[in-house]
Amino acid sequence: MSRPIHSKYGYEPPEWVQADSRLDKWYKDKRRAKQHGAFSLDRKRRKQHAKDKKMPLS
């Protein structure tokens, strides 16, 4: 068995430390994208509907 490493979550095997770092990075990227509106479906829908509307003749 490999020697435990002290991480911010306590003492863990090296494989768990790598997995935790990947998950932390993924969550940080997802949170950053959400803050900037990358996952906002409302914005995309509004733009799509605006293209489909026809201008009334006056």
C-alpha cells in the first residue's frame, strides 16, 4: 500500500489526492462558467425567438 499524503482533506492515498484535485478543478471551472452565463438557457432561447419573429407591416 502506498504512503498517505497530507492534503487539504486530511491524509489520503496519492490516487485520492489526484482525484480530489481533478474534481476541485472541474467544480471551479463549472462555477466560473455558470457565473459568466455559459449555462444560461434563457439567453439562448430569447435570441432564437427574436430571430423567428416577423416584423408587422405598418
